[in-house]
Amino acid sequence: MDVVEQAALARRAQAGDADAFGQLYQALIEPIYRFVFYKTFHTETTEDITSQVFFKTLDTIASFNPNKGSFSTWVYQIARHTVIDHFRTQKNQVDIQDAWDIGEDSMVQRDVDAHLRLEAVRGQMQKLPSETRDLLILRLWEELSYAEIAQILGKSEAACKMSFSRAIRDLRAQLPAFLTLCYLLSFRS
């Protein structure tokens, strides 16, 4: 769904059209879920936060202004802030063994290997500032443009490009983690 279609559906949703909001939800649920998952690495937490994001989106849809950016970037901003709020209010850290779900399909060995690699990447990603992690997730996994990322993060496009370049350079300096990241990118859906 392109930006123009999103804006038209958003206007209809602002007027109370539940079907229009449903179409927006269907278009954005998977990318928002992935974004949240890459921030939490925990399925149940991701599901909870993702549902909160869409409740907030529905509650505040009247404040969406298509002149300030696309509907999807607006929802990503809501998602980003909801994840930040979640971690601010979280009192206890979840043990990494509890924070990972290993798939139950017939490719258990691949899942275990991916689990171990994700654990290594998670460690490297946690060393990065939160905003840099968001930038990498939005650019590498969500494949958003620098303009969209700049809007979500509230920065200039040039600053996002510079930060991305520096983050990739730093990851390359830690070659095993960077190779793991590249490996994981080959599994994205």
C-alpha cells in the first residue's frame, strides 16, 4: 500500500470508518510486529506492545496529519515510543533464556543455530545506543528509506545516513557480529 492510499484510508478512519482502519491495520501489523520484536526479542512482549501500538493509533488517529509524513511513519513513531515506555516501566530484566522463542518446525537444528547467532547479535546490538539500534532495525530489517527513518527518529536524513554508516563501520570492526547480522538478514521474510 503506497503513501497516497494510506493517507486516503487514514482520512476515512479519522471520519469513523472502521473498515478503513482495518485495512491500515492489515497493511502495517506485520512490519510493526517485526520492528517491536527486534527491539524486545520476546514473542509475548512483542504481541502485547504491538496491540498497544494499534490501540494508541486508533485512539489518536484524529491527530494524524498527512502533511507531516506518511501514516506508516506515524505508526512507527508510536511503536518506538511504546517500546521505550515499556522498557522504562519494566522493573526486572528477563533472563535471555526466557526471552527467545525457538521455532517448533522440522528444522530444529537451523532454529537452534539461528537462536545462538541471534543471541550473539543481541549482545552486540545492546552495546549500541537505542537510537542506533532503531536505525539499524528500520534500515536493515524493515527496509525503510532514510527519509522515513529520519521522520520516525526526528532527525535529519543526513544525520541518519551518517549514523548508519558509523554503526555499520563499528559492526565491521567486530567482524564476527557483523557476519552474524548479515547471516540473519538472509532469513528475513
